[in-house]
Amino acid sequence: MPAAPVFVLKEKKADDAYIPWVPSYRLNWDDFLCAPKRNTDAVASTSTALGIAYQIKSGKLTYQITCKFSKKKSWGLVKTPYILAHEQGHFDITEIFARKLNQALQNYTLNRPTFQKDINTIYDSIVSTKEAFQAAYDGETDHSRNRRKQNEWLDRIDNLLAETQPYANYP
């Protein structure tokens, strides 16, 4: 019986500017390095990024997905555990869509003449859906002020993280 393939995942490490999403790490207020914005109703802001790099290698599509939190663009004015949970929700949503991107790319059949356009279309669609989801999260929770909706959304986010778990080990 042949041995199962061994996959070595690159270790995701934080640096001075970014924190990669990993299941064992929860944001804390020390991660929010940007000065608070005072000309807004918001009491905190989380900046996340979903990225992709890709190439054709040995006739196959290879890619690397990144999901990260920007320390230098994120800020907190009202620093409570409740507000922090809302901000973690934004980071978790970005991770959900990183997994959805991985799923879409795993299901993609390489077409060499159009692969760049195809990958960009997939990426743009995922990012657009992620942004709409983030906006719905803030809208329905009234930026966390609606506690009942906030709790419903946090449950929904946890369920989506569980549902997308098969796509969590993206390259």
C-alpha cells in the first residue's frame, strides 16, 4: 500500500504589521496599533486582508492564500471584551472567505490561455461577497450595538468556520 502524501504547511507567524489568522489565536487590544479615529460613530475598526499569489508550475496551478489582520490600520477607542469579540468576528469572516477561495481554486480546472483572467474573476467574486458579508454583519448588528443580533452573528460565524474547515489548510 503506498504511503499517504505528506504535506508540510508553512508556519504562519505574526510580524510588526500583520497577524495571520490561526485558530489558536484570538485578537487582543494590544494588536490594534492605529490611533483611534475620532470623527466617526465607530468605537473600533478592524482592517483585514485576503490575498492570493499564483503561478503555473510543472503544468499545474499553484497558489498561496493569505488572510491577515493589519495591526497598523486597526484601532480601538472603547476597549471592552464585547467590542473585541465583534472585531474578532470581522477577522473570522475574512478567514471564512479565504477558505471559500481555497475551495473555489481546488474546484477550478486549469485553462492555460485564460487562467489569469479566471483566477482574477474567482478572487474578485469572493472578495466582493466577503465585503457584502462584512457590511451585513455591521449593518444587522448596528456595529455590535444590537446585542441580540451580535450574538446571532457570532454563532453564525462560528458555524461557517466549522462548515469551511475542510478548506482551512490552504497553501
